[in-house]
Amino acid sequence: MRIAISGILAATFLTSGVLASENGPTFSEVYQQFQQANANNEITRALRLSENALALGENKFGRESENAAMLRYTYANMLAINKHHEQALSVYDDVYDDYERLYGEDAEQMIQLALSVITFYNAMPHHVKMDEISQVDKYFDNLLDALEENESLQEKQRAALYHEAMMTISKTGNIPLRAIELNSFAKRGVELIEAAWGSEDVRTVEAKFLQARIYELNDKDSYAIDRYEEVAAILDSRVAFSHPYALASHAKLVSLLESRGESERATKHCIAIGKMSPWDPNQEQEPLYRKNPEYPMSYARRGREGWVRLSFDISEYGFVENISVLESSGGELFASEGLKALEQWRYAPKFENGKPVVAKELVVQLDFELM
């Protein structure tokens, strides 16, 4: 993970004179060494130099100065890059206090700080302490408040920050926000972005795709389907190439519609995927929707387990065809239920030289096991 270091630092520090020292290098020298190490991706060395630059900068500019706060922000970013999670969060909290004092709780600097911490949160491993993750909650809350409460932002500035926030949050697997907060955030973002740039601008499409994902996350499938269909329709008609959001929208629609028993509507999205030009001209088939087979109740009551191994083809439009039973164990009903389930699976098709082709003689084994 790389976190961008603000260019304001260099502009501020390199015009601020040189701190003379009898015992070691000056602040400017150390900071320039840090910049070089960071540019060369020498992250361990850059961390040490950012810590040294912070100490010298506090001495040069003052502990409570704006420059010291910016150096502290840089040091927190380097701790995050080097995966020092607990210490990074502690220093980010210091920066939070600095920025709130210097700029106010709704300032744009607070928004950018929140986005940095959320980016760091995205990269935190699952085994970190829960109290470390819970510390991030206030940054989500502050982000949502500052996006609305900052009165100095022009509407296009606010829309741009909403877009950046939505794209950052879209990479977060576990968002510590209540459903109502998340839905409200996405709704407001889409409204601002669409008002600023129109319904067919790529930023609007990206925001609507994220809103569809949020609807899906909150089991609002009807709303999600409407948004995914809107995204897919715009990209299919306006973009000359196969945009990844178009593919993802069609794929989501196949899964959502099949799960609701709307196979006819799902079919048109399978066909749309088959007509796309893939990013990889020789990509393999990819599963979009898989239905688990029903466990035969008569077998379950008798404690019978088994499996069935099936051969099948995938058509140019991702439909499963030519299914046959290769082997089975435990009883004929396992084979029968496996066949019925596999008929409903849907795939993005296999491509060769940029064209969809039939994928032949694939094999899957379905296991029937009692818990």
C-alpha cells in the first residue's frame, strides 16, 4: 500500500530556511533524504527519516505549528505503510487533534485525513485488535459530517470530495457504519455528483455502482437491481469498450435475478456478457451464479450421504449445456438433484482471441453431506 505524501510539505519546508546544527544534519537535509527514500520505495529507511524530520521540524517550527502537524501526518502515513498499526493509529489521532485545532472539525484537511485513515484501515489485517479497528469509527463519522458541514466548499468541490470518499469506502470490506448512515451517504453523493457532472459522466456511473452495492449489502435487492440496470445501460450504450463496471453490473444482475426466480430477465444479462469484449482476449469462463442442489429429504432422514460428478459445457452466452453424469455415490436422487441445480448455473463465457466460445467437457463434483 502506498499513501501519497502531500506536495505542500516540500513547498513549505524548502522555502523556510535551514536549521543549523552542530551535532547532525539540518532539518532540510533530513527531509530531502526522506523524500528520496520515499521516492525509491525504501519504506523502512523512509520511516526512520520521517521520524527524524518530525523531531527536527518540531524544534524548527514549534510543536503546535502547522508544519509540525503536516510532518506528523507524514510520519503516521509511513508507520501505516510499514504496518505498525497501533502506533500509526496513535499518531493519526494526534494529527486529528492538530487539524481540529488548526482548521476546525469540518475542514477539508480533516476530510483528507479521514480518507487516509480509511485507506489504511482497508489494508489492516483481520487479526488486528478490535479496539484498534474501533478507533477508525470516528474518522468515518467525521468524514460524513465534514462533507456536509463545510460551508466553504463549492458544490463541485463537495461533489468531487464525495466521489473520492465513495471510491475510498468502496474498497473497504467492513464499513463500521449503520445501514441508514451508509444509505444516506450514498444517496447524497449520487445526488451531488449527478448534479455536478450529469447522469452519463463516469464519476456518476461509479457512484451509482457503489450505491447499488450498498443496496445489495443491506438486502434492498429491488433498489440494487434498478441501479445495476441503470449503470449497465449507460455503459453499454455510451462506452466503446467493455467497461469493468458494465461486466460487474451484468454479473450482479444475473445473480440477483436468478436468486429471485426471474430467469428470463437474467438471461438478457448473460447474453450481454457474451457480447462483450473482454480485458483478456483469452480469458477463461467465470461463474456468475451457482445454485446449491436440494438435499433429498428421504435420504436425509436415513442419514445417507453421497456425491455426484458431472460433465458439462458452457455456451457462448454462459449457459450450462450438455450435462451428463460421470459418476455418483449414495443414490440416484443425488444425481437427479445435482443435474437440476447445475442447469441453473450461469457463467461469463470463455473467450479465445477476443470472441466467446463454447467451453467443453468441464467437470464438477457436488458433495451431499449432513452436518
